[in-house]
Amino acid sequence: MSTAIPLTPEVLVSAYTHGIFPMDVGGQVEWFSPDPRAILPLNAFRVSKNLARRCRSRRFEIRLNTCFEQVIRACGDREEGTWISNEIVTAYLRLHELGLAHSVETWQDGELTGGLYGVALRGAFFGESMFHRRTDASKVALVALVEQLRNRGFTLLDVQFTTPHLEQFGIVEIPRQEYLDRLAAALDVDAQFVDPAAPPP
């Protein structure tokens, strides 16, 4: 449904807590709540042997929240078009400033080579988009995200839609009502994506 609702932090947080998220479609922000909804179960996340070896090799350095704006703009830089408009970027930068939107980044030789970003609300993480400039860079970021979510006590990783890129990791589609039930349970969990006592990056 297309609306002119402003993308304030309050609006975005309310939308996410009700299972709704925005995307820019042809220059107009529209709101979505897919049925079925795609999630990646944290307790059944699958990693191939080759990817696991690549993660262990330390070829990539993982960083959190050191260049959020670079990550979201890289996610929107696609030849086939993007739903990440300047309005979306501005809105999520504000969420990031408030400690609600986060980036997981893969670096190599001092260069940002891939990453992802999303929104964290209590025990739920809403994955928004990812990008890569080198082979497997975004996959390594996803593996790091899942490890972070497990370590920090999260219970739900929402990825919105099924994609071929995510199927290898054990993506599951569930009915909207089941998703909303899982979301409500996750929002009752006291979890934070990063340690609030840790110094900023």
C-alpha cells in the first residue's frame, strides 16, 4: 500500500513491531508485510564447508558499525535498480544514530569489500540488504551476523523475502500470523546488538 507517511524513527519502529517495513518503489515509499514471511532460523543456520573454511581463514576482517552509511549506499548501488532511495538512506541513518540500525562489514587490506545492514529491536533483527565487492564477502558478513545474534541472545532473524542467495543458509517461509507470533515473542526478549558499555568504533 502506498502512503505519504514520513519515515521518522517513531514510524519505522512502530512499523517493524507490527511486521511492516518500507521500500521505495518507483520513487514512492510503499509498505510491505509479506505472507509468507522469510526468516533464517538461528538454531538451524547452515554454512557450507567451503564458506566455513573461508570464515576460519581470517581472509576478511569483520567490523560492526564502523561505516554504516557506506554500507547502506553500497547496498543501494545496483545496476538493476534499487528500493534504497535517498529518503530510505536518510531514514536509516537516523535509526543508526539512535542505535537501532546496524552494519556488519567485511574488510580486506583496509578496503570495505562487503557487508549488510538491518534493524535491531530487542530480540529481533530485521535484515534489510547486503552487498559484496569480492567473492563471498557478503556471505561472510551474514555468518558473522548470525554469530553476533546468537551471542547477544536474539531469537528472530527476519529476512523478509526468499532469495536464491539466502536459500543455501536454510531459509524458511512461515505464514504471516506465525511470523507475528514469533515477532511478539522476540520483542519480549531483553537483547541488544552491541554492548552499550563498549566504546564507539
